[in-house]
Amino acid sequence: MRSWKGADGVDLLKTLVERGLVYQTTGGERLAELLDGPPMTFYVGFDATAGSLHLGNLVPLMIARRLQQGGHVPVIVVGGGTALVGDPSGRSSERTFETSDTIARWADAIRAQLGRFIDFGPGGAVLLDNRTWLGELGLIDFLREVGRHFSVNRMLTADSVRLRLEGGISFLEFSYSLLQAYDFLHLFRTRGCTLQVGGSDQWGNIVAGIELIRRAEGAEAWGLTCPLVTTSSGEKMSKSQAGGAIWLDPEWTSPYDYYQFWMNVDDRDAAGFLRLYTFLGQDEILSLSVLEGADLRRVKERLAMEATAIVHGRAEAESAAMAARALFGGGGAGDPDAVPTLDLPSGRLTGGLTFLDLFVETGLCPTRSEVRRMAAQGGLYADGERIPDPALPVRSDGSANGSLLLRAGKKRYCRVRFL
């Protein structure tokens, strides 16, 4: 494959491939040439299906940031309109039908998060909500302009549709691909957007948009997808993690818990995640990837620090690292107050509060049955003392300085302060 170099001597597509950020592209060599040429406008979309982005959204965001650093112009679309329809990709059943007001509120929350990853300053990225143009579409006009370019026979072969045919798919979800394709056409017409970036599960929708632009405008457009990241154990690195969802909102997953998530990844995955989820140089990553045994902790500490700094800022990452040192040792002063904390009124101590209540309310255990199970296995602690019977009441004289440090398992902590 021929190599094209931009003004800074960087083969941008090759760099993305080397970092493990690319799964599929259209136009191969031509796209490589475009990415190392004059600035082009590209877009990435995130449907407002919750009040926060999650770990599965992070790889497309890393690509968007790298493309912006390479001189290209991002258009970030929050799917307040497409979320009203629901993407069937990768789902075995239809999404919960949410109200328009709920989706609008989620879209606002997601827009507030995106500034941590992308530069929206003067001359920077553009942030849009596709509800502003999809909401104005008339059905007849849409069917005549867009629907006539799509073959139902071809749409039925798309994985997102084909896998749902046996169990059933509503016309609402069946139309999703047309709406996302129209997004690409609209952005091509209004913003000069010629590249869409998305997850590998969006390949069919991206190709549909490229084909619509070709048919409607007689023009070329391009697509790039990132891989569905899996761990060495085969688990998806998305929002569905065994320990609970990994969200990018600090109110949903605290910076400390986010830092600990990266500290607890499989040893075999740490070096690879440095390439995907940080901006460290390849030389440093290579030097870290050869470490073994006890030195692997250094790899994970670097991963946790850099990944947390990208999402929550350097100060929060350093605070999380200090809290981890305070709890797990390893030298350094540490700051135990940076540990996730739940404040409760002191009156709860005289109202029959039990450890069953506390471990559920802090989120250390999802259910009371899980609290009992972990207690039976000797996995629950309060201020370093094992809790054999979680049904016992929490005594007012059993908390030091008006607080308790709870632990579930080896590494999940929460401080409870009684005010």
C-alpha cells in the first residue's frame, strides 16, 4: 500500500491502524490520501439512549480527537432525533420506549460531556442535535427523497435487521438506517461532511449514507469504523461489564472507580489498552509492553492515570491515584478522602440501620442477596473488620470520627460519613 504524508510527515490512517483504532474503511488508499491532505469535515454520532456516554463510546471519541489533532474538522451529532426511533444494531429486542422529554434531557447531558474530549472552541468542532432537522421532515417528502433510493430486499440482508426477523422488528426500528443515512446526506449538504466515523456495528448504516449521497448528489463520501473491543477473556469492553456499567459521567462512575477499573484490567490487556485509550507515544508504550511480573503494576498505573485524565482531567486522576495508595499502600501519602463517599444523616444510626442497608445504598453490592452471599464468603469489611452477619445494626460507637470505610471484595471501597 502506498503511503501519503501530510505536512507534519504523519501517515494519519496508518497511525490509527497501528493504534488498533480501525476495523473497516471504504476507499482504502484514497481515504489515506484524503486524511493526509487538506482539512476534511467528518462526523461521529451518539444517540441519546442514556444520560451519559459510556466506555463503548470512548474509541470513536479517541478517533475523533486524533483526526482533529491531524487538522480535520469534527461534527459531533447527539442523536436526539434518532434516539426517538432506536437503533436495532446489536440488539435482540426493541429498546424501551422513552418519552420525548426524557431523550431531550439525556441529549443535553451528553452534549455537556463532549467538551472534555473534543475542542469546540473558535474554528474547532461543531456540536449538533439531529432532532433539529429530522423533526422538520415531512413523511411524504422524506419517503420521496430518501425512501426511493433504498431497496427493501437489500435492507432485509443487513445484520441489524436480519438477526431480528425471527423475533420481530417494528417498522419504527426498520426505518432507523434510512434516518442515519439522511443524517449523512444532510451534513454533506450543509457542512460539506464527507466522512462518517462509528463503531463496527454501524457499518451498514454508514454504507447506506454513502450510497444515498452518491445517488442523491452524485458525490463521493467515506466511512471508517472502529473495532468492537474485547478483553483477553472475550468480554466486551462496552457499558456491560461484570462489575456494572462504566460511564463517563463522574456522577455515574466516580473518577476513583474509573481509575480502579483500569487498574483491574487483565494483565494481558494492559499494553494493548495503552494504544487504544491513551495518547502516549508508541516508543513509551513499547517500553512498557515488555514489562512482566510485578512490574506490570507500573503499566496499569500508567494506563489508569492517562485514561482517567482524558475523561476526568489530570487533577481528578491524580486524586484517584492518591486514594488508591492510601487504601492499598505502595508508598506515598495518599488521600483517603478521595475515595467515593456517601453522606447520611447521623439519625440513621439510631433508626436500625444495618450493614445490609449500607452495602446496597453505597452501590458496593447491587442487591441484599448479594450482600448476604459476599458476607458468607468473608468478603465484607467495615474499617478493616470482617462483617460476618450483615443483618447486624451499625452501632453509633462503631464508626471512627463519624465515618465508616466499607469494603466489598478486595478492591471496592466506599466511605460512609454520618453528618
